[in-house]
Amino acid sequence: MEKDWDGFFARCKEVAQAVEKMHSPLVVNHYDCDGLTSGAITAAALEKMGKKYRIWTVRKIDDEVVEKLHGEKEIIFTDLGGGSAGVDRLECNAVIIDHHQTEGRKFLQANPHLFGFDGGTEVSAAGVAYCVFRVLPEIAIVGAWGDVQYPFISINKWILEQAEKEGVARVEKSIRLFGRVSRPLAQMLSFADEPYLPGLTGNEERCMQFCETMGIRLKENAGEGAHGKPDAAGGGGAGTAAGNGLSRAQGKFDAADGKRWRTYHMLNDEEKRKFVSSLAEFLAESGYDRKVEELVGESYLITSRPQESEMADAGEFSTLLNACGRNDQPQLGIDVCLGREGAYEQARALLLLHRKNLREGIAFAQKETEDFGKFLLLDGRGVIADGIIGVVAGMLYSGERKKPILAIALDDAGMVKISMRGTKELVKNGLNLGAILHEACAAVGGLGGGHKIAAGGGIAPEKLDEFLREIGKRL
Ligand SMILES: [Mn+2]
């Protein structure tokens, strides 16, 4: 199918007009980063229209959720609904803003798949919500990052251009390590796992030496530096295991001398260049066979938010929101997107807890993941929370694997939650996890679906063996 830009935007406009006619809709959104951001964009639009609204964040659309929605008069679904036949049973005025694979529903739906675009790579639900409502483009960028859609192409790129025009975001070629904004330089290096830095990852002492050798200062006086104002983010005290002062600092002040640890984001342009080229050189000398280009990539800076908080970088902002959604505090994440007072500080505290849970989950996964022939199996039942099992599977899953990974956990109701992750390479060779999981779950009376590269579902615990056979048959 040809990409139909005009058709897509015309549909978005239709959805906006339908929402304008609503009186006090219920927004039903998904609980991940893209779900929270698409919900927040919708909420901001409704506030601008002066409408009353409520938000209900859910993990998936199942019979129970559909049952609870009976009696609602007006519903706006975001980041879900497009793939759920159950939605068609509702008798109400509803619109769907989604980017998951869909064959269309009985309700009016803005979805890139209906117009020849790939919702897995070209636009997220937050992006579709922006195309509908035209507010908070920078939040749409965060949503797309959360759904791993970088580097931006197609509709995502168009949204980025709108954000740049409004002066709320900026693209930068930057080092591709997590923590550019929130971690002290040496800690950013020592925590690097994608790409893994031989000789540096896991060795904070050596990372500090590395920075000192190239003449980049690790600390500066408060008030100094690129952004020139004291840290707006508030308290430190993050704590990785027992480490030294640096580990506990998390981009904040060192209690010993009152100076502040510098982050990559605080370096000037010349220092940034030096940092990247020295790192490339160091890795070449240690026999690292990857290309230097892999160390740098596009990052998306959110210029409308405090520059020394996680919110300054789309990647770190999305991690902050995932921490909210996956720890049962979706409203907090939405409040952060909407810039509500005090929300960021609370979200950051949750993020620290979330990181601890992830570290423990990954440590377990590294030991316990089994090879099941056609796929890898991570059985996290009773150990890893269902809210983070997909993230753990994704983080564990470096791009070089030859097989998809299937991770399972138990939800509150004792059902088995399933997360599958593939690689771009596997998808290029024809893998469609969304379709496979949809079929295999349906074969055992469960529900599943999603994207080609990442999908999820749920089944009854006694059906697990049968389900694993169904998956094996289809891979
Ligand atoms: Mn999404």
C-alpha cells in the first residue's frame, strides 16, 4: 500500500472534530511510555478545549476492561483499541488513536497502518495524538523514543520538525550512551551496556582515569558550566550497590567538596568532540571491532524542560515515564508530561526504585534464560514483576541474537503475561511477532498481538506448555 499522507492527516482532522463534539469523554490509554504520552497529549488538548475529562490507564484491553467500559457515553482510546475486537462490542461514541496493527474497527480510528505507514517505525501513538490535536510535539517525541522508533523517519521526522519550529526540541548528534543528562561522566561509561565498552563497563575507577587522561574535568563548581545554574533536579542519593562517592552521586553534588559531578550534557562542544574521539580511540586500541559511528547517533533534546533533569533528553524522559507506568502510577507520568507542580520530583523517586528492580531482574535473567531451540525462554514467574518483564527482556536482548526471546511473568490475577522481543535483522527476514503471538495466544484461549519486533499477550497458567508448543510451530 502506498503511503497516503493526505489521507492520514485528513483522518486525524476527522478524529479531532469528533472529539470537539464530545462533552466529557473518558480517555482510555496504555500504561507504557507511548500510552502515557499519547494520553497526556489528549488531556492537554481537552483542557485547551475547556472540556471535563477522566483518564483510565490500562495494561491491555480484555473482556474485563470492555465490561467496565459499558455505560460510558464517550471514549477516546490512545495507544490501544485498534487491535481489539472487544472494543467493537461497545455501544458508545468512541474514537481510536493508535498505531498497532489493525484491520480497522467500527469506531473512527486514526492509525498509520490504515494509510500505508508502519506504526512500528514511522509514528507512535503519541505522534498520532499530536497529528490529531497539534499540542505538545515534544511529548510526542518522547513517546516515539519510548517505542524505540529512533532514528526518526517519516511522520516522526515531520513531528520533530514541528517541535523544532516551536523551539521546544532539538536534534543533536550525540554519544549513544544512556545517562548523557543524568549521570556523572564516569558513571555513564561504567554503566554502558549497549554498546558494551570493553575495559570500561563495570569499572568506575578506570572510567574516571579515562576522563582525567583526556583532560576533561569530572567536577565543576556549582553555577559553572554550559547551563550555568544550580541543579534544578533536586536531591541525589541514588545509590548503586556500595560503590564510592561517585556511584551515590547520580549527577549531583559530591558531599565531600560541594562540587558538582559533570554530565556529558554539561560539556562544551569541544569537550564533547574530544570525549567521543578519545573513546573511539580507546576502544580501537582495546580491539573493539565495532565502527566508531555506532558510538554516536541522533538524540532528541527537549528544550522546553529544565536542562539538568531527565526531561531534557527524550530517552531519559521516556525512562522516567516507564518508571511511573510500570509501577502503577500512570497519573504521575501524565502529570509530569503536563508539567504539573511537584510531579517530577515524585517521578524521580520512583525511577530510582524502578532502576533497582530492573537491575535485579536483569541479573536474574542473565543467569536463568534458557535456549528453547527456536526461541530463548526467560521464565520470570514469581521473580520479575509483570510490569517490567518486557523491559527486562528488551534490555537483556542485545541486537546480535539470532532468535527471538519469549519472557513470561505472573500478573496480579495469576495469569501468565507474555512478552516477546525480536531484532531488526529477524524482522527483515520476515519475523512478525505480533501475528505469531496473536495466533498462538488465540489457540489456547488467550489474547495477544503487537508489533513485528515486539509483542505481548496473556494466557491462563495451565495453558503454558500448550502455548509454548504453538509458538514453536509458528517460528
Ligand atoms: Mn505505542
